[in-house]
Amino acid sequence: MEETQTKMLLPVVELFKKSFDAYYKKIWTYAGIILFGFIGALVLLPAGLIGFLISYWPFQRRDFNITIILVDVLLGLVGILICIIFSLWSKTALYCAVKDTALKFKASLEVGWQKIASFFWISLLVGLATLGGLILLIIPGIIFAIWFCFSMFVYIDEGAKGTSALKRSKQLVQGYWWPIFGRLVVIFVVAILLSWIKFFGTIINIFFVAPFTIVFLYALYQDLKRVKS
């Protein structure tokens, strides 16, 4: 997990300032992208759940029609699947918008849609690796989470796909695991403190802290590329 460090990462305060300067310029673009995914989920998830409830109701009667039940179940599954796609599309577009400062709302969604499949696959690999590590007494999961936290940006920025993105992320992190861990803990603590604000805390975290975290992560990723060059 460690190797000889030849360069220092930017101090936390400087990294925060750099991230905020980049974030502030596109704050409403980021919020709009998250709102896009949120509205899609808000509309389609209940529709999917209603489909399941409707399919369950005929079982309470003796004259239920199995065809209608299957159709309702299928509609429910389609609704939930589309909801997941909207959420994933929004996240992919957000990463693209953070990486390319020239992309506005519509362009971010267009580029995000083109990259959604590979983005999903990399996210799944990272999630499975982290989950597997958590099952192995938690500590390995934390190690894996830090190793692979830049995988999505490796794909968006460098074009590496699948396990290649995970390997590249780990390569960047090696020798700087603890400094990266410390910086990410700071962001995590800020999110927790804001979440204590009644009602508005959740809204602030979803629409403002979440995109800022991704901007911060990208700034950290760029800084790692600098010290590793």
C-alpha cells in the first residue's frame, strides 16, 4: 500500500479552494443534472411499485387472470429498470461535466448517455470489489474503496475500461493511500455535519455536496497524475 513518495499532494485547504473555484462556475449545471436523475427516479419508481401492487391484488380474489398479473409485473420491472437507468445516466453525465468544464447541461447528458454502459460496468466492478472486501472483516473493503475511487475518472479522462480502469486507479493511489484517505474523510465529515440540518440538510447534500465531492475527487485525481508524472 506504500511506496517512496517523491512529491507531495496539494494541502487540503488548497485542494478545497481549487475544487470550490471549479465547482462554483458550474454549480447550477451540476444541480440540474442531479435533478434530472432525481425526477426520473421520483416519477418512475412509484410507477414500478404500483405495477407490483396491482399484480398482487388479483391474488386476493378467485377470478384472477395470470396474464394480467404477468403484464403488471413486467411493467413494474420496466419502471424500476428505467428508474435505475435515469439515476445512472445522471451520475455518468455529472462525471463528464466535472471532467470537461465546457460541457453544459444538455451536452453533459448527451456525452453521459454515450458512456453509460462502460461507466456502469466499472461502477459494478468497484462495488463488487469493495463489497467483497467489506465481507472480509471490513478493513480490506476500505482499502479497496480508496484504491479504486478514481476508476470512473480514469475511464472518463483516459478511456480505460473494465478492470484496466481499476488497475490504473490503484496505480495512482499507491504510495499516497493515507493522504488520500485523510482528504476523503474530511469530505465525509462535512457531509455528515450538513446532514444534521433538519430537512434542508438532505437537500444540500444531494444537490450541492454530492457534486462538490465529485469535483473534489477529480481535483485529487489530477493532483495524483501530477505527482505520478
